[in-house]
Amino acid sequence: MHRDLLREHPELRWRAPRAAIFHGLSRIEIGQETLRGVAAVLFIGAAGWLLALQGWKSRPPAFDMLTYFNNADALVHHGVIPRVGDVSSYGSFSPPGTSWFMALGMFVFNDPRLYEKAGSGLLYAGTLLGVFLLARAAFGSRCAYLSVLLYGLSSLGLSIAGSLWPIGHPFFYVWMGYLAIQWVKRQKGNYLAAALLVWVVGMNVDMTIAPAVLALPIVWLFYHPPLLSRSLLVAGVLGATVWFPYLQFAEGRGFTDLSSQLLRQSIVPANYQASWCDPALSLQSVAGATAQPGTGVTPSQGSAVNVGGLGQRLTQRLRVVREGLVANYTGAIPTSPASVALMLMTLATLAVVAVDVFARSAVGFAARYAPQRKWVASRTEWLGTRHTADDRPTRERMRSAAVLLLMLVIPWLFLLAVAEPGKPERFYWLWPLQVIALAAFVTNVVAKSRAPRTIVWMVCLAVVFMLLWGPVFDRVDPTLHGNWAGTDPTTVRAMDLVASDLRTQGKNEASVGYQLYVYQFMPAYNAIDSHYKVGADLDLLLRFQHGITNTNTCAEGVAPDDEYRIVQTQPDADPAAPREHFNVSLGNDYHMIGQEGAFQVFKRN
């Protein structure tokens, strides 16, 4: 058949190869666009990671990450599969997913202060790539490049780049959103299975992203992509495998940990002092200290939603709505007017997308059913419907933008309805999608509004300045004087004194006591997990940096047979630093062998 066609039309003999060549060139061009995007992701990712790591020596391991350090150590050196994570603010055990990313750092680095940096850097780069693909699918390449820049170098982006703090990592939600777009675009149930698997794995890292799954049924109601596929079974098996260790542990506790986090109920025992070596001790606060959110202990008292009267609950909900609307923008830039302006730009993009989708739906409806469809289409042109319903690239782009809108709005509204006041970190995982909408305001709303190019560039520079000026320049620490890694803090140097003295005695274990300023939850959660105690983060330095085990396991940090005592003479200047301590007398049993800043090191006579 093809030979007969060429015999009748000899001019096609050169047209066919030429078409094949141009088709190949178009594929190469598409590949080059992707390569440019990957190059931008790698460049911004490297810059952001280096900024996040600057001065890493001056930042000892965070207390909240101790469980994951212990889990990773048990996994790497003993092959023990992690079963639980840290103790949440509700007093329940979190899933252990972060432990696997912490273990990655143990293979790469030797210093415990760097253990979480390998996993955090990997997730950071993956988030940037997902932001690029998601933004390009919904709003085009210009929006994708700007989104990567804004997210990668924003305050929240840089914080996540250097930390594995488990508070709903945005990596999983970004890729869940991208797979949801592919589910609608390609009309294949495999992408739904992949999106659900990503969500399930992300939940195992932290359950804060639980509301993300609520967007998928809404997406299906709008576009009806296929639900069933063989991949759903594979995703279910893989998801069950990931969750099996935690569910096995939770079953032994009657699933109280799981229900506590899903229902936001505190299960902290009221008599947590019973686990202390000396239950008669009590924490004393520094005069003038103010409580910091999330640093105290709330004993078991049922769901926080039902506490107080109707008026109080309404006031709290209004406070959450006010905080939740600007939470991530305030985290990026603390100036209130600027954060409100950025939030309004994001909402403006969502409104434009919603109106445009509605208008195109109206045109499509009119083209099918309205007898005067040309009149309807002309009347809806002012809404942005400049392309007909047969313009496939435009339809796909608008569908992708609509899916992104739903993936952002549905969880955002849910969090505004149920989140607790004073916890803006509940909204952190939404930040990448908010950044994409913010970038789209510049590239797709202002730029296509027939505004002068000068205005467009002014808006773009204003957004970049507001989001990036403070975070980038605050990260560049001139006090390091060319020492990019920074210097050891006083806590590390104090533990070095203890380790050095023990090495001279040829000992690899000792009872080391701590009289430090702490948050209430540090000794209180010992009733839930024995790893929680005053000075547990300093024990970690002794163990991983010096191979020394502290035999003092008392929750309050001090024991009668302590061979050493680390005494903090004054709290840190940071207003968010802990201000409570146990007032225990040293007596005449110790003499000071050294001091590093506010930390005095004593040894028993």
C-alpha cells in the first residue's frame, strides 16, 4: 500500500524522510528542555544545600531527632528494622520512616552532626525536580524555572534542605500532585496507584500529610480518570510492607498511637514523674520566662477539639484560619504586610485558574448543547477562553492547572478547619504548591494581562526580593570568617573535655549527669520512651563521636553516683531556648575540671 502511494506521488519520497527528521528534532528539543530543567534543579539544589549546611559544626544534633539516630544506628550496625519514630506532641509514637533517610547519612558521613544531611539533601533535590515538573505541566517552563528558584532558596526550602525533621515532608506531596496530573492527563489507573503509594510512604515519614489524600476523590469527581488497575495491588503490597513494622508495634498497644495522631488526642500519662529516679524533683522556670509553643506537656484529656466552650472553640478556629492563611509566607518572610501580599497573589492565581476552567467548561458545554454557541463563546472570551475546545495542548495545560488547584485547596481548607492553633508547621508541606501558584501569578497572570513589560519585571523582582533576600543573606554568616563548616559549639567542647578525661583513664563508659535548661517534655516523655532524658542529645555526642556510653539513664539527668556533671550556668539568649531546670546541689563532692562558655564540667572527687 505504501509503495503504491509513493509510486503515484513521487514527491512524498523526500517528504517522508524530512518529516521523520523534523519529528526526531522535535523530540531532541523536548529532551533539551528537560535537560535544562534538570540543570537548573541541580544548580539551585547545590546552592541551597551548601547554604543550608554552612556552619554545620556549630549545630549539634537536635533533641527531636534522637530516636532516628538510634534507629539508624541499630539498622546500619545490627540490621534491626525501625519500628517507631519519635514521640509526637500527643505522647504517641510516630511512624519510623525518617530513620531510613538518617541511615543513609551514616554511610556517607562520620560526624553525627552530618548524618541527616545526606537524606535531607536527597529529598530536597527530589522536591526541586518535582516542583519543576509539576509547575511546567500546569503553567509552562517559565513558571517552572521561577518556582524552583523561589522554593529552593526560600526560608522553608533551605530549612528542609538541611534537616530531616519529620513534619510532613513536601517531597511526597509534590510527587503525589505530579502523579495526580498524569493520572488525569494520560487516563491510566497506574498513576493513581503510584500517587497513593507515594502518599503511603510519605505518611510513614510523618502523618501530617494525611489530608493530602482527600484531594484525589475530588479530582476524580471532576475528570473521572480510571480507578482500577493491576498496579493498585502492587502499590497495596508495597505500602503494607512499608507500614508492617509500625503496625505490628501499634497492634501490641491497641493502636492507641495511630488513633492518637489521627484524632489529635493526647495520651501523655498524667503521672509521668513516676518514671524518674527521683519523682520528688520538680522543674523550676527562670524568672520572666514565657512558654514556647510545642515545648510543654499536655496530659491525656481527650481531643483538643472538644476543649472549652463554643465561643472559645470559635475564637481558636478563627485564629487558626488567620495563622494558616499566612503561615508559610510568614515563615518565608516575617514582615506581616509582605506575607499577606504574597498570600493574596497565590489566591489570585487560584481564582484566575478557577474562572478560566469554568469558562472553558462553559464554552465546551455551549459547543455541544447551545444553539448559539458562537455567541456564548464570544461572550466568554474576556474570561480568558481564547482557545477553542479542540486546542488539545491548551486543554491539557488547563486540566493540569485545575488538578494542581484542587491538590492545594482541598488539603489547605481541611487544615484550616481542623489544625490546632499555634502550630504553623502543620502547613509546611503545602509550601511548594503555594510557591508554584505564586510563580504563576508572575508568569501566567500578570505577564498575560497585557501589562507593560516593565510592570511584569517589577512584580517578578518584588516577589523574588520578598522571598529570597532575607533567607539567602541570613544564611551567609560573616562571623565564620571563611570557615564554611563553622566551629564546635560550647556543648560539643564540654563533652570533649569529659571524653578526653575518660580516655586518659582507659574507660569507655561512665555516669555523666546534666544540670541543663530544658523543655518540660524532655524528662516527661521518659515515661513513654526511656531514651528521652535531660542531656540525651549530649549522650549522643559521647556515643557517636567518642564511643563512650553514659550509664546514667535518669530522666531528670542527674543520679547519685554520677562521676561527672555538666552544669549550664545560664540559658541561651534565644527567646525560644528552654528556660526550665532542676535545681540540684553539687555539694562538696565535685571539683571543676574545665568550662566552655556557659557549661561547667565537674568531676567527682
